[in-house]
Amino acid sequence: MKAVVYRTAGNLAVEDRAGRPPGDGELTIAVAYTGICGTDLHIYHGGMDARVGVPAVLGHEMSGRVAAVGAGVAGWTVGQAVTVMPTRSCGRCVACRRGRSHVCHAMDFLGIDSPGAMQSSWTVPAELVLPLPEGVPLDHAALVEPLAVAVHDVRRASVAATDHVVVVGGGPVGVLIAAVAKQRGAPVLLVEPDPFRRGVAGRIGIETIDPQTVDPVAAVTEWTVGAGADVAFEVSGSAPGVATAVDVLTTHGRLVLVAIHTQPRAVDLHRFFWRELELRGARPYQRDDMLEAIRLVASGAVPVGALISRTVPVDAVTDAFDALDRRAGVLKVLIDWQAPAR
């Protein structure tokens, strides 16, 4: 089999490796597609070396088909379409004991803490595997995991159809958050400077503004007839994005922090005091979020295919990472494990 292996910052290698057959309680999956996400880019730049042991097989957004079934595993058939929930909790820490296993203190995140989905054959615990309805395009199904992030974030925000929602940052997760909130009936405005990203969002019916040419606070004030937004999602990971997300909120507004900020940010705490704002963190997702994401993809309620900018063979993986880094007219790039080499 082939695997994408991270060794040092900026250094990915495609290696031939022996596949591992499934042990007790495991399934082996023939991976069809693997998505490249922002966390993979952080790892690629060396930003998570303290956590990621090298050499490391990256990737946690994927789809595929069952290739082999290990002992003690029932209910699965070879050839069945699947995806994987790549978070394995310890079951013992305080978060797990309180029913919050998605923020487990000893989380094993596949593709970060242990080998991930950037390999043509992936053996994983059967408990993490989720079936896909037949007929769902496997390239679309590779976006179930980031869509589950969006589902969880919208739930954390308690978004209702009566809420005005602002999403700051139009990367894949930002666009998916906007789509899920819109699917719930809420009016949504996406703040994003990149014209390509705004174009993708616009094609699936999301209203956008360019903060380089339009003052977001003024635009939201006009949009809400002077009230301000009920919910703001900070998905940009930038200091200006934080300021915008705070400043657009109405009294008792809810700010949901989605992006990973690797350094402290200045926050206008007086505005939190003055308007009695709330700040809610959002980590990955729970199993119900994954199941809802599968439903949204299968039904077409969230048109995830519109986010796929290109699919590439595995030998083009470094070029794909570089294109995402440059934001060179791409939003979501998938590795196609069946595609012939260039």
C-alpha cells in the first residue's frame, strides 16, 4: 500500500508500506478519498511537532470501503461504504465521565496522535467506523468529518431560525458552518476577504461581504436593522477576525470560537461586560454530530460537493499542500487513492 508520511516541517514523502491486517475488533478500509484540512497544514509546517510523533501518517477526513473484517466484529460486509470518526476517547478522565468524551483529556485523534487516513489501506477500531448510505458519492462523503465539525459548532451556538448569524472566515469549515446554520433556517452572512472563497459560498446560496471593501460592523448593523448579530462564529484564526466577531454582536449575543489561535489575542472585554455577551468554545464533535453530517450529505441538504476544488493522485500531495497554503484558487482538495500517478 501507499502512505503519505510527514517527517519534518515541509517534508512529506509517499512511501510503499506493508498493510496491517485487522486484529480483534478492527476493520481494514480501502481508502477512496482523503481530505487535506487546516490541521494537516499546521502539522506540515511543523506547528504540532510537540504532539505528532514522526514519522507520521496524517489525515482524518476520509471515505472508503470495508476491505477486511477482524475477529469479533459483526455487522460489516466487505465492500460496504464507510467513513471514520477519528476521535478515540479514554473513557476514564473527568470529561469522559461527564459525558463529554469529545473533549477527552487523553484523546487519541487519528491522523495526529496515531496513524491517519492518508494511506490506501487503513486499519482502525470497528467502533470508530460509520456506515454510509449506498449511492452517496465517496468524494462527497470525505467531507462528512468537517461537516460534523460544523454541525457541532452550530449546536454549541444554539442557533435558531430567528437568529442572525455572522461567520467570520470562509475556509471549508466556515462555509460549512454557514451552510448548516442556513439549513436550520437562520439568515447568515459570511465575512471573507478572498474572492474565490466568497464565490464558492455564493454558489451555494450564502450571502457574503468583503471586509476589505465593506465595514462588517456597519454591514451587520444595516442587515439587522440596527440590532446586531445574535451569533458570531470566529473561524478566521486572525486578530482582526476576533475583533469583528465581537463587534458585530447584539446584546446577549453568542461568540463561538472555532478557529485554533496559536497565540493570545486581544479581546474587548468591556464589550462583553456592556452587552452581556457569551463566549463558547467548540472542539471537534460527538457521534450524533457525525451521524447528522452523514444525513446532510446523503440528502443533499448541504451541497458539500461545491467545496471540492480538485482531486489529486497521491504523488501530487505536496503540490496540493502548497496550493492550499497559497490559497491558489482552492478550497478543499482531496487525495484520490484510485487515481493513476501523474
